[in-house]
Amino acid sequence: MAELVIHPEQITPEGAKALVSLCPFGAIREKDGGIDIGQECKMCGLCVRKGPKGAVTLQEDAPEKTDLSDWKGVAVFCEQQEGEIHSVSRELLGKARELAAVTGEPVYALLMGSGVMTGAELLSRCGADKVFVYDAPELETFRIGPYTNAFSDFVRKVKPSCVLVGATNMGRSLAPRTAARFLTGVTADCTKLEMRPDGNLVQIRPAFGGNIMAQIVTTRTRPQFCTVRSKVFPLPKAGESAGEIKKMTLSPEELFSAVQVLEAAKKPKETDISEAEVIVACGRGFKKKDDLALAQSLADALGGQIACTRPIAEAGWLPQNRQIGLSGRTVAPKLIITLGISGSVQFAAGMKGSEFIVAVDENENAPIFDVAHYGIVGDLYQVVPELLRRIREGNYGV
């Protein structure tokens, strides 16, 4: 914990006025002949560096040292609903297997719910050396209190070095609450994970509007928590060999929740571009909303779905659930055709797992061509009609 300490003996009347004018947040005020720092303070440290010498100092407590050698293995929180394992959990188990191979440590799966032993058996064949199961009637529906207690109990007893969580509604609620109990952090929406031989997990995600790819490493605390969206990593196939399944228990107090679930209503199923095998994605190369009909015709001809970039969704030309990118959906279709999309980092991160990428853009230097398997430099208003003509004629030659 850090705090600013005021040293009145070092502050002259002129120095007090200088400190007041120096603070960009208006947090420093003159009070009773001295100065006072209010709650508006953002701990920027400007008063320490630029203020009168010795007037304000930054005092930090020495961080508690964690014995990193006590923490071993890569764990995956495996989400389930009505006994069905979420696909992102299986994707993360495959990635966990790769990460654990670097350090030679085991892979753990954590499963919670009621009547979930069938799911546990599946996870034991998807790369987990051990599956830890919290199976209780109180865990049938997601309630943050009991689920956090179960998660914390697992971490406390097993001590995994890394914990991978799917960036679902449940995962985004559960990961930070559990991490906070162990005074460690969470890196959200990672697009790449790398393991160092020393056991430090390099968690990579775009930052500053996608202008850089930040590499985040948790070196002083454990476990290392991160969340990852669906479709970022490939889905592994279930094998024949099975890992060990270990049943875990919680006390009645830990399973208790003041929240009662009166009814669980299923959300109407909507078209999900994350599951599409063919996608036609639209960008700012389209001049008006009506022109998206051209992209829809191409999608229909290929038996696919239409999607878009963030500017198109924000303009209201297509709904938000059609947006691809870090602030939208992550997709991995067999084929994606991008029309008039330059290829920002955010968009590319949301579709680079696609099996086959075809890009159409007027700018031959557009970043989208760096990730595309095939690129067409040209006006989409000329290229798309020609593609449609050839598809309808069955002429796919160049």
C-alpha cells in the first residue's frame, strides 16, 4: 500500500502555494497554515517529483513475499450449464497442455455444479491430469458467493501457478473476485499466452486502443489469473486416456448464499457469428448502409453470415452482436472475406484464427493483407459483383 506523507517543516508559504497550483486534480489545498491532500488525489506523484524538496514523500509498504515454489501447475476453470461443458473451457485445456509442457507441470481442471460427473469424465480426456469436482445441489445454478468459495477452496488447496478462465459472463464475474482473495491480479481478454521456463506466464493483450501489444507478467504473486475469449485457441479433440477425477467438498456455511434463484429463464437463441463457418465482414469501405446489401448477397451465395467492424456497428448499420474484434465477438470460421476493412489490431485479434482469410481493400498497404491468405487490391463495389457472378456461374478460376 502506498501513501503520500506531508512534511510541514519543509513547506514555506510560497511552497504551499506552489504545491496547490502544481496538482492537476485539485487535491492539494492550503489548510490551517499548512497543506492537506484530499480524496481527489490520483497518486500521480507530481507533488513528490516537482514540488519543494522534501515537502511530500511517497511511502510504500514492502510487498509481501510469496514463495513461488509452492505454486505448481496450470489450472482451467471449466464452465458448464446444465451439464454441458462450455467450448472455451475445452479450448483453454488444450492451451494449458502446451503451457504446462514448458515447465513439466500438471494440468488441472476445475468443475462446479450439480450432477456434473459426466462432464468431469469428458474433461479428464481433454488434457487434464486431474479434474477437481465440486458437485452439490447448492451449485446447480450460478451464484457468486458459493462459486467464489469453491474456486478459492480449490486455489488454496491445490496451489496452481496459473489459472485460465473463459471470458464469459460467469468467468468475468468469478475470476476477479477469486483473484482478489489471494491479493493477485487478472489480465483480461488475452489474445496470446506464452510460458517462460521459470514459470512466469506472459499474458499478451492489445492496449492503448490496440496501438501496442502489452506483455503482462505477474512476478511477485500467485496464482497468475487471466481470461481468454472463446475461439482464440483451437478446440482439441478428446483423447482415449483419462486423468484422475477428485471430488471436493465445501462446508454448509461456504455453500450458503443469501441470494435465492426463483426462476432461470433461457435467453432466446440468437444468431451467433462465433459459430458461423463462413463470414463476410464489412468495414468503412462501404459508403452507405444500403450498400451492405452487396455483402449480404455474397454471404447468402456462400451460405454464410454477415459481420462488421466497430465503426459499422457504432453507426447502427448492423447490430452489436455482428461486430468482430476485441470489443465484439471472436470468430474462427473456415472462410472469412473482409470487404473494405483496413485491419486494425482489435479487428485482427478477433478473426486471425480463421482457417482461410480473403481480404478486399483499395489500399495495397492495409494491415489486413498481413494476416490474409489471399488479398485483392481493388474497389469492393467492383470486386464483389465479379465474385458473385463467378460463384453463380460456378466459375472459381482466376
